[in-house]
Amino acid sequence: ETIMAIAKQHGFNFESVQLNNFAHLTVLTKKTYHKPADLTGGTPLVELTAFELPAGVRLFAKLEMYNLGGSVKDRLGRHLIDEAVRRGDISTGEVVEATAGNTGIGLALACLAHGLKLRLYVPEKFSIEKQAIMRALGAELIMTATADGMLGARAAAAADAKRTGAYYTNQFESSANPASYDKLANELTAELGEVAMIVAGAGSGGTFTGLAERLKPRGARTVVVEPVGSILNGGDSGSHRTEGIGVEVWPKFMTRELIDAIETITDDAAFDAVKKLARREGLLVGSSSGAALAAALNQAPYVQGNIVVIFPDASDRYLSQHIYD
Ligand code: PMP
């Protein structure tokens, strides 16, 4: 009873499970969270069983849409801002970044928590839903030309920081980016024990690098996923519909030794996987998750054991992009 009273004070609930006629088990269940910002990380891991897999292979998806801002990049926003505040680096109270949207949402949440102003440089082509969410969270958006790509948005953010003295989080070059995913790697090993293969898309390359740095030494095969139109596999930079992944210049922190395989996925394959995930599993995910699933299925014959695929966000922020059409 004492233990239950203390646990209750800390927001836990209880469930009683009858084991047999003589015994029951009291299980500590859901925690009640005391502020929304605490809803970062600790996302669900779910097994996918509706896709054909080789014998001896199980496929698990990490559902990052369950973060407060709806994507894996909440982990990054929180880590980049908490660390910069701790170091005293944000002297003007202003932060700038270039983003396709999810990083902007993660940063906006973190800036709210610290009372900071946020200016974001966003290429026009990215979804209007993500723009609306960034604005709803108090960020100022400056749209950059689609033709200038992410590199154009990055140059504009860097110039802003130089001009105004605002703090540039610089997700594309900062080693704090991959370090934001320590906890994600720990969550996977805590839940599964052994991870035979990790599959993650690359936009900035932070998620893949962070996970590969921690899981490869433990024996995982590491698979990075890009759309056709991204340069990791030696292809030319070009346009693609798959949103959130795709690299224009090789990320500084992503060393080649971390990569066992690069999967370059067509838009058609990514969107086909998105539709199958909806119809077969009831999972509503963005196109980068579809690309990651397609890559995981291609790579499944190379391992035995648990495959983990990262699903970075949900499909509802891409309905205007006709994700299911
Ligand atoms: N998927 C989506 C939907 C994203 O927004 C991002 C980040 N741009 C990624 C995947 C890739 O993550 P990272 O930047 O860590 O490579």
C-alpha cells in the first residue's frame, strides 16, 4: 500500500490481473504526464505481420508520430535547444533554422518551453499542413524557392544568423543532431534486446547516424534509406515526392563506415507501401515511412532476428499532397 501511494503521487495508475483462483498481479500501468513537453520519446514499438518475411525474421515499426509534435524530430528540437540553453549560446533570445517542417515543429515546441523566438526558412514545396502547425506553435516562417532546394534554405538561415546574431541550430552540420537519438536507440534495445537490422531514412542523416553509431557496435546491420533524386548512392540530385528524406550533399557527421547498405527507393514504391500500410495494418504514415518499409522488405533476406524500421511521422500532414490518391 505504501508503494502504491508513492507511485500514485508520481502519476501511475494500476491494473489488477487475475492470474488464477489464488493469485493476482497488480500492474503499474500508464503514467499520467504532468506537462505536454514530457510527451517526447517513449514512443510505441509495434510488430508488423501483414507483410511477407523470410523465416526467422520479425519486423517492428517504431511509431514516432506519437511524439507531441507528431514526428521523430521532436527529439532533435528538444535536444538542440536544451543543450544550447544549457551552454548559454542563445544570446539574443532568437533561434533560426532551415527545415522541411518536422524539425521546425520540434524546435517550435522546444522554443515555447524556453520562451525563445523562432524563425524558420522553409522551401515552398513542403506541405501546407506542416507550415500551419509551425505557425500555430508561434514560429515565423520565411518561404524559400523550391528550385534552390534545402541548400537555398540553409544559406538563407545562415545569413540571417550572421546578420541578426540569432542562434543557428544548424541541424545539417551539428554533431548534436545524431546525439539527439541516443534515447531512441536505448528504447529499441530495452524493448527488443537484440536488433538484427535497423532501417532509417536520411534527410539531415541525423536519425540514421545516431542509431547506427549505437546499434552497429551491438551487431545490427545498418540500412539507410533515400528516395531516387538523393545522392547517397551516387545518383544525381533531383526532385522527388517522398517528403522528409533525400540528401543534396553528403552529411558531415554520417561516416561511410556506419552504413552497411543504402536503399534508394522510387516515389512509386514509397507511396505504394504507404497505401498498403493503411489497408493491411491500419497504420497512417508519411511517405518517408513508406520508403523505409519498402527498404526493410528488400533487405529482410540478409538477416535473422528482429528488424526495426523507423516510421518518422503520420499521413495526416500530407493529405494536401494527395498521399493516398
Ligand atoms: N522523415 C521525415 C518525415 C522527416 O521529416 C525527416 C526529417 N527531415 C526524416 C524522415 C529524416 O530524418 P533525418 O533528418 O534525421 O535524417
